[in-house]
Amino acid sequence: MTFQTINPATNKVIKSFDDMSDAVVDKAVTNASLAFDEWKKTDYQTRSQLLYTVSGLLRAKKKELAQMITLEMGKLLSHAEGEIKLSAEIFDYYAKNSDAFLADRILNPVHGKALIRRSPVGILLGIQPWNFPFYQVARFAAPNIMIGNTVLIKHAMNVPQCAIAIKNIFIEAGAPLGLYTNLLITHQQTEKLIGDKRIRGLSLTGSEVAGAIVAAEAGKHVKKSVLELGGSDAFIILEDADIDKTVDWAVVGRINNNGQCCVAAKRFIAVERIADSFLEKFKIKMSELVVGDPMEEATHLGPLCTETAAVKIADQVKRAVDGGAKILLGGKRVDREGAYMESTILTDIEPSNPVFYEEFFGPVALFFRVKNEEEAIALANDSPFGLGGSVFTQDIERGKRVANQIDTGMVFINHPTWTQADLPFGGTKGSGYGREMAELGLDEFVNKKLIRISELSDPF
């Protein structure tokens, strides 16, 4: 059994699930294909009504779904409720706006008349991560169902109950068989599925290793892919920043989802003039975080998603120190059962340190001191990743100028990198390619078909 619910607050196995057989998987793809033949003929009103129903069910079941998230991957319960709220907003957003976004684009060619019509491409496979088990699905499924595609979801192996709950919501909402399908399958079955001729596109959020495998398989079979592969977002503090507000956002940016967020602030880069002030206040705020049961309201920092993840980040900290870094705060596992790690701040990390270019997926902040704005930009760009980043300054024009020089898919001014339904999400460099969310989220898996109209006498 590959899929298991293991409570990371106790490391105890709660429930296990059998993998699907190859025959069951093949039947699921057949159903998705049959569903596509009918769903692509439906109008936007029919599609949007389904999405509105899904969003309504998410809101109605928010408490129980949030508890399920917290049980399976350790997110603070209040944050889990926020995830369900955001997921519902995404379904509403695409239900409301897709008709206008997908409208024909009229062209004005030299001869005749022409238009671009967006049409669905077929069955899509979404390979989803554990850290936002509902939101990640929503941002993939909502726009593509509105386009007229059908979706197969291969969810992470440690959130099977969340995966099944989403499937059940679509069933309760009245989705036709095969429109939305959850697959409890192994990595080997997933790789085989990528080669299935009935599947026309792939989307993955995960590690660089997983992304490289999926991209290679997709390319071998001439299929479009979208990849979001994590990041090491820079959080730049310029000398004119409001330090107290910046420190508050720094803690939120680093500790959101117990530090396990692709767009979490991970590298804190402060110019010399305010570096000591920021670091002193940041250390105090980080040290005050209450570690505990993620189901409890008083808890600020819960466990990592799995014991394996906790062991990995503790090892990263050790390798960082062995490479010359200094521990300003924390640095150890928490002395209690469960996959816990102390809130940690590392300083003096040089490019020669073996962890310098790694992503820290947990409550560990890397602090860097630079002389000026130019050095801050250079350090921010000295990363294999290019997902997001943020700049803190009271001079907005300066913030925009700095943002323009940062090589990432997203830059926020006076706020850590964030997500919402009406903002595009995606990166560059090692963080992958393609965009989800907002209008751009509808542009990845569509056939932008040219239709040209000519008179019989047209000499073209």
C-alpha cells in the first residue's frame, strides 16, 4: 500500500489505502475520454454552474476538510481553513470569468476575416503535491474544466483522504463520470500513464527531480507540460523599509504552512545599514513562536509533513553548519513526538557552503548581509530557482525598479510572495515553466485555433 495517512504530529499511521490496479486505471482513462467527448460540447453556463456548486460544497464542509488537511500533513488548523476558503474562491473566479477570458479574439488580417477560438485539448493529468492538497487541485482543475477538458489527478501519497474528499465533492456536485478522476497510483504507474495516447497534457507541482522526469516523458510523447518546481525566494530589506512591519511579514513569509511553501521567504537579504536592527527583531519574533499540536489554536508552528521531511531539513542544517554557517536560533529537532523542527535562523552562509543553492522546505531562515541595493539584487539572482521574491521599501518606485531586475516569475513589494485567484502564478529557471491562476491559467491547455473566413473571390 503506497498511500497512507500518517499524522505528522504523532508519526502514527491512521489509515492505509490500496493502490489501483492497472485495469482500474485504464478504465478511468476510458471514462475520462468518454466524458471529454460530451463535456467539450457543453456551454460555459453548464460548466460554471458545476464549479459554483463545488465551491459551495467546499465552504459548507470547510471545518471537516480543514481537519483532514491538518491530520494528514500538519498544517495549522486555521491555515487549513484558509486553504479551503481560497480553493472555493478559485472555483468561483473561473466560473465567473472564463466565458469572457475564452471569448473569440477577432483578428484584422490584410485579406479576409479571421479569429482565434480557444478550444479544449482532451484529458489532462495533474500530479499534485501534499503541501496544499485542496488549493493545488483547485488551481489546476477549475480552469481546465471550464475550458472543456477532463482531468485525472494523481495526488501525493501522504494525503489520500484529502484526495478522495475532493473526488467526492465533484460527485456530490453532479459532475459526470470521468470529468474529474482521482487516481491512487504508484510512480511507476504514473510514468506509464504519461505515455497513454489518450492523455494530451501534464501539469506537475513538485521537486526538480520529479519535474525533469515528467518533462522528459512528456517531451518523448509530444505532450504539453506545465511545471512548478519550488523556489528559494529572496526577501530583500532595503534601508528605508519600515522594519517593524517588515519583520512581521518576514515571520509570516517564512513560517506559513510550517515553512513548507514553494513561495515561502527563504533567503533574507538585508542591506548593511538596517541589517542588525532587522535581525535582532526577527530573531525575537521567531523565538516567540509556540510549537505544538496544529489542531490547537495557540500553536504557531506545527510539524513538518512527514518524519522524512523533518530528518531531511535537520540534516540540511547540520551540513550548513559543517560548511561554515552559524546558528543564530534553533537548529535542532523539537524534543517531542512527531515530525517537529525548531524555528531556525542561519547566518554566514557563503557560496562555497554545500547548502547555498538548496531549497530549505521547513522553518529555517537563511540570513544574508549586503552592502547595498545592487548587491541585494545580485544575491537574489544567484539561485538556480526563479519562482518568487519580495522587496521591502517605502519608496514604491524604487521597489518596482528592484523588482524589474529580479529573475523570477513573481515579485511582491512590501509583502512576501503570495497567491490569490486573480494573480498569475509560476516561475522561471529551475522553478519550472508555465502559469496557473488568473487569465493566464486558461492559456496553457487550450488549442488556440485560427479560423479564417474568405469570400469565394478572395485571391488569398
